[in-house]
Amino acid sequence: MPALSVQLYSIRDAVAADLPGALARLAEIGFSRVEPFDLSDPERLRDALAGAGLTATSAHAQLDDERIFEAAATVGVETLILPFTPPERWTSAAGVDGVVEELARAADAADRHGLRVGYHNHQWELANRVGDRSALEHLAGRLPPEVVLELDTYWAAVGGEDVPDLLARLGDRVRLLHLKDGPISDDTAAQLPLGSGAMPVAAVLEAATAAELAVLEFDDYAGDLFEGLAAGRAFADGLGVR
């Protein structure tokens, strides 16, 4: 089973208000790893993580400035994930191939710092087709082997995929997962703690045979975020993800 982490975007308001306090609350819940989304002050983040006894082996960042790799190395990140590209880039083979080229250049830059890069999807990479397969699968087939995928399993389902089947097709390319739950809709406020919605979480984890890290995330949540993450962590723990 992959190791468990949590995306700090889930608690972005708490992070903005009191970074050390927010990290301490995650540690109290039982998390030992987090996935940052902001590396703009790497020394402060590194020190806050150390103070809470947490590590950050993956992070989200734009990859078009080599200074981001220096920041990631300062924090202790090993894998930098490109978290977003506009939907219009996924409507044609040429558009997706442009993303491939950007990720390949980023991988070269990352390698100089001992890091690797990956890509995180939303729903449009799966809803759009290139030929007879999803745009994300077109991307995966053209990426250099050192670039990995962080499959957001919820957004893949929103994009119309049977996620365990998709994971089987993508195979070893998927090294990180985003785990979230809910009614499988694009209404982010309807998201629920892991294990409380329609996602087949156990089947997803069984199919993710090469995954190293499973990252809990809320894009939004109507309840208390820390309580929701605690419930999700307990569910993941029951499946052997710790």
C-alpha cells in the first residue's frame, strides 16, 4: 500500500492564518507527511514542517522557473507535481503534446537538482479524447519515462472513467494518488470525507499497484476540515494506508 499524505490546499485558510498551528493540528490527527502547494518561502516552510514533525516528499508547483527546484530541495521535496493546465490544451493531440514538451523540459531541470516531476489531472484530461483514448492516456504514452503521474482519482471519475480500469491501463506511470470522496460531481462543496461517498476507494487502491503515495485532499468541504481529514485518515488507515 502507498504511504499516506495530505494536500495542504485542503486547509489553505488555516495555513494562511497560522502555518505552524495548522501543521501541528495535522500532526495531532496522525499525519506524518504533507503535500504543500506553495513553495514561495521554502525556509519558513521547512522550519514549520520540522517543528511539527512532518515531511513533504511531494509538492505542487508551476515548473517553468528553475528556482522552484531549488525551493523544493530546501524543503526536502522529492517529486514536484504540475497541478493544473487549462482545459483548452486538452482538446487536441497538438495541445497535449505541448504539455508533454513542457514536462520533459521540467524533468531535465529537475534532474539537475536530484528531483523528479509529475502531472496532476482534473476532469478535462479524461473527458477529452485524443483518438480512441483519453487525453491523459495520450499524455502518458508520450511522456519520457522519468515523468510520473499523480492521478486525482475523484476528478478522473468525474471525467467519466472507471478509475480502477484507468489505473490498470496507466500501470507503472501512476506513482502518486489524490484520494477524495463525494457524490462524483463537479460540485466541490459536496465533497465528503474519504469513505463517505461514492468512490470505490478500496478498489482504487488495489488497482494502483505502483503508487508510492496517497494524498488526501478536499477541494472544498461544508464541514470542519480538520474533522473531515481525521475521518478520512481513519478510513485510509483501515485500508492499510498509513
